[in-house]
Amino acid sequence: MRVDVHTHFQCLDFIKHLHGRGNLPRSLLEGGTYVVQCAAGLNIPAFPKMIDIEKKLRDMEDLKIDVAVLSHGVPFGPDVLTGQEAEDWAKRINDNLAEIIDRHPGKFVGFGSIGFGDCQQSIAEVDRCVKKLGFKGIQVFSNVSNKLLDSAEFAPILKHIGMLGVPIHLHPAIPLNRVGLEGASQFLPLGFPYDTSLSTFRPYLFGRIGTYSAPSCLFPNASPLKYPIEHYLHNLYVDTVCYHIEALECCYKVIGAEQMLYGTDHPFGRYDAPAELVEQLSCSPTERELIYHRNAERLLNSRRMLIAV
């Protein structure tokens, strides 16, 4: 069995709503296809495999994926619209996702979207996603309307998600810092993981983060965190959207199979690569089952914290 925790749909009405905006992001209609201008030089087409769910289902069958966890697939949330408009579109995107799930019972699980336009409305939408629509988690981007994710204004919303105990799917956004990123072709391979790293930590850095988070001659003051940094790092789960076996092997050796989740980023990149790499991974058959589906089943059903990057 395979559960894909990182795969996307698009709400076509949202894409159409971006058409003709004065500011980025906006969408254009080219040859009958909508193209989202995410940033200068970075244009992402509205792929049929995100809008036509029957096409996604066919790819799932080819990839032997039994269940897909759907999240909205553009590198920003409805927060880019700001204010009440952001809140309204978060609801519409979530309603669209709920309809997809209802039409295909047993095939899809949902990660909800939130607007961050009004704190109380966003909290209410989180509750609606989890308690009414039955979504198993919330997708949050690595920055919100060009503000750091840990900005004080967002803390009540994130805290509320944490209190519910549902997973957070942390997805990259257009990076805040573009120094050294000379063109949009560098956003996806370099800028996306860089921006995500501002909000969480890559497994390779576990030891270094732990060392420099403890009081020392360089940092004599005690950490404001309630628990040692390792406690938080071990609540981090990493998906397999990866195109290099050595990188996946490093992740496996550092955090272990118990904190890895099968994800493809369908329909972007080489979405067939993760399964190929998981099959090559130097792990036991039992650990491979953890990665393919058992970890996801446990997290999505037992309401534990998840950050997938």
C-alpha cells in the first residue's frame, strides 16, 4: 500500500480569480490554459492533472498509490489576497477540496487552506476544516504574504492548529530572501528549500542546531523554549520528494524510517522518482512499509503533529 502525503489539486475558480490582478501573483490565459505568474519569471501552468481529478486518479493507479493527501498546489496560499478576500477564498478552496473527496470516497484525504486575513476567522476555518469537512491537517506555507511564519500575528492561528493536534503540511513559498537567486529557475531547486528552512530545520543540521541552541559562552542566556530543541526536531516528519538517492539515504540515517513519509509532489517535477528511490533505500521491508503508508496512517488518524517539507 502507498499513501502519498504530498500531492496537489487546484481550485480552478481561485486561479481564474487571479486573472488580471495588478500585482503578482496573477494568472494569464494562454491558448486556453491558465498560467499563474507567481513571481518575476516564474510562471506555473494550471496542469490538467491538478484540475481534472480523473487524470490524477489514473496517475495514482500507474504509481500504485492507494490514497492521496491533497493540498492546494500553487506556491502561496489565499493569504496573498489579504484581509476578508483571503478568508473568503480559503473557504471556497476548502469547499472545492471537500467536494473532490466526497466524489471519490476512500481515495483522497484533505489538507485545508487558511487565509491568515483575520485571526479569528482563520481559527474558525481551521475548526471547520477539521470538525466539519473532515480534513486530516492544514497546509501552511513557509512565509505568509512575505512575512515570516513565526510572526507574532500568526501565532494564535498556529497555536490553535497545534492544540487540535492535527498535522501541519509545511510547503515552500516564493522565498523571502532572493539574494544569490539570479533567476526564477533557481527558485524551485534552491529557493524553496531555503525558505522552508527559515521556518523549520533540515535533518542534516540536527546536531548543529542542538549544539548551538544550548547555553554556551557564545549564547549564555537560557533558551526561551519549554523543551530542549531536540524535542521539537523529533516532531518533524520529512517526505520523500527527492531526486537523489544519497540525499534520501542521508535523511534515513539521520531521522530514521519512523519519521519519513512517502510523497511525490504530483504533478510537479519527477513525481515518479520518490518510489524509485524508496525502493533503492537501504532499509528493511518493514521500514519501507513505514515510509510508504504506516507512518502516514498513524499520523493522519491519531492526531499527532506533522510537518512535511
